[in-house]
Amino acid sequence: MTDYDVLVVGAGPVGSTFARHMAEWGYDVAILEKKTEVGVPLQCAGLLGKKIKEVNILPEEYIINHVRGAYLHSPSDHILKVAKKETHAYVLDRIGYDKFLAELAVDTGADLLLKHNVVGVDTKSGKIKLAHGDEITADIIVGADGTKSVVSSAFNEPTTAFSAVQYLLQTEDVLETDFVDLHVKSEISPGFFWSIPLSDRVSRIGLFAQGNYAILNNFLMNFKNSNPKFKNSKILKKYYGAIPISQSRKNLVNKRTILLGDAASQVKPTTGGGLLIGFECAKIAAEAAINALENEDISLLKNYEAKYNHKFEKEFKTQNRVQKTFKLLNDSDLDEMFLKLKEKGAEDIISNYGDMDKQSYLVKEMIKRGLLTAVLPKVMYRSVSNIWNFF
Ligand SMILES: Cc1cc2nc3c(=O)[nH]c(=O)nc-3n(C[C@H](O)[C@H](O)[C@H](O)COP(=O)(O)OP(=O)(O)OC[C@H]3O[C@@H](n4cnc5c(N)ncnc54)[C@H](O)[C@@H]3O)c2cc1C
């Protein structure tokens, strides 16, 4: 007899959502969270495509701002404006939202056990070891314990990750609130800088890239000081985090154990955004877990991995190719590409076909119109063709 049907390690947004799905079906679920408080410190820019409302509950009170477009900046500041007529994304109060999702799981019947630091997992017997020495068992264990997942390390190599740094800024000037800014630069590629308005005087600016926090902090400080919009702004807070590098070969299921969210490296390869995919995966994983428990056949957990691959494999492949292509470009290539894109009317195409969560639509359209080849430097055709396999 086990202590619980399901143990979820990590009360992040994805773990709490999965736990709620299981509790809705009447299963005995506990969430083990090492921290004393859910949601802190903030490790997110909080930008989510509006599709989030189709994949999870999102009360209006956690939406700080509505966004309908983006300015894309090249290294020398050639700008592409991408605009939708209506809201395309929300900026969230992530701390509040994480707490809301955890409370919702508890209201639905899950136990939330704070100060429960998991230090070991036996994927075969379903036994979890806690830092304070206790052990706890379940039929199914779910590792939703983020980038440095202890659960994942029981059957995977350590997760590789980008570093991310973000500042909360109070600006002197009043800024536009319905557009975000994204800046590419070869020294941080395939990462990028972002600025996301929370209001007309408060913004989140940040970047993700390979490198340590000190290096990224320097990049971000230079970015802030050289950007006229933020030059005289005041830093209210600094945040640090990690974004898993998308890994197609990661094992998501091992015996009684599955991985979810950042622990499973389930992020968009191009932007590192993980919430929407994490919520979709929480649903797929819950279906597989319910099936396995109903049929008393733990091998049915494997359906989760199969369905996940089926749903996301193609999109991730495209995004990985976009990322690899960007990595080839130096600053002057990027400038040239932006100028050519503008000249060829790409702003309209991106505005019409761009979707921050499904980028393959846009890429397909650009390939169809011959734009990808037209905007890349000719000397790169060979290396780019190796990535895309189509010239
Ligand atoms: C700077 C930054 C900006 C980002 N911006 C965006 C964005 O704009 N949009 C977007 O979609 N995504 C964004 N992301 C990614 C997003 O934040 C993650 O994908 C998301 O938080 C993943 O949720 P999760 O529940 O899988 O993991 P997490 O949110 O990391 O939660 C994991 C939980 O597990 C707990 N835990 C860890 N180890 C243990 C243990 N051993 N025992 C018990 N508990 C444990 C942690 O304390 C934590 O509460 C950003 C990330 C960063 C770093």
C-alpha cells in the first residue's frame, strides 16, 4: 500500500496544474515543494500567448497588461514592427498566478506539502527520499521540479540550460504599453534581449544566453544604459533564472516516474517560453497517468511520451532550425537580414502569420515565398542548407 496514488515534486505552475487534473478525478495526490512559499522568487518575464486561456484557468486579476505586437530590433537598430489588431499576448503576475494554481490544486483535493525537499527518487518502487530523512511512496511520481530536476537526474544526464537575468525598471519617460521589444545580437545569440511593459512607467527587461550570471548582468546593464528608453530608469529589482535547452532525446518516462515542464525541458526552443507547453503536457500526462492507474498497468505511462512527441516534435524541429540559423549570423548579417526583410514586406507577413507559440506557420510561409533564401547572406547557403535540407 502506497502513501499516495500520485506524488508531484514541485509546486510550480506545471506541477500544480497536473496535480489539479489528477485530484479532479478523485486520486490521492500530494505536491512536495522544497520552498516555504510558492511562486517566489520570480523567474519569468510573464509573457504568454492568449492561447493560454484555452489550456488553463487564468483569472483576469493575474493579467497585468495586454500586448498586441512587437518591435524586433537588429543590432544596429533596424526595426521590424509586427502588429496584430487585437491582444496577442498577456503579461502575467507570475508570482500571484503560481500561488493561485497551487491553491486551486489544494481546493480540488491535493495536499500541498511545503518544506519538503526531495533528494532522491526510486523510479521502480515509487519511493521518494526527503532531505529531512523521511520517505514517502506513490504509484506514480511526477518530476515537475524545474531545470535542476532531482527526479530527472535519476534517469537522465543533467539538464543543459541557458542563464537568464531580468530587471524590473521604473522609467522616467512614459512608454507605449501594448508592444514588447525584442533585440537580437550575435554575442548573445541564439538568446535575445526583451523589454516587456507592465504599465507605462514600469517594464521588465532581460535576456537569456549561454554564460554565467556575471556576464549576462554586464550585457543587460549595457543594454539598459545604451537604450534611450531605459537610460535614466531605476532598477527596482534584479532576478536570475535558468531556461532549459530543448532536448529531443530526453527520457520523459522511467518505470513509475514521469517528467513535466522545465524538468522535462519542455520549452519553445526559440524563446525558452515554457508555460503554455507545460500546461498542455500536464493534460496529456494526466490522461496517461489516469489510464495507467485505472488499468493497473504502469507501462501505459509510456503513452505520455509518445503523445508528447507526436504533438510537438515537428514544431520543435522547425524552431531548432531557426535557432541554429540565427546562431550562424554575425551582427552585420543580422542587420542586412532585417533590412532585406523590411524591403520585401516581411512586416506584413509576420503580422499575418506570426504566432508566438506556433512559429512553423510563419516559417512555412517564408519558405513558400522564397524569403528565407532571399534574406540570408549568399555565402551561407551551404551551411544553412545543411540545417534546413532544402536548397
Ligand atoms: C528569466 C525567465 C523568463 C521567462 N519568461 C517566460 C515567459 O515570458 N513566458 C513563458 O512561457 N515562460 C517563460 N520562462 C520559462 C518559465 O518560467 C518556465 O517554463 C516555467 O516556470 C516552468 O514551470 P515548471 O512548473 O515546470 O517549473 P518551475 O516554475 O521551475 O517550478 C519548479 C518547482 O519545483 C520546486 N523544486 C525544485 N526542486 C525541488 C526538490 N528537489 N524538491 C521539491 N521541490 C522542488 C521549485 O522550488 C519550484 O517551485 C522564463 C524563464 C526565465 C528564467
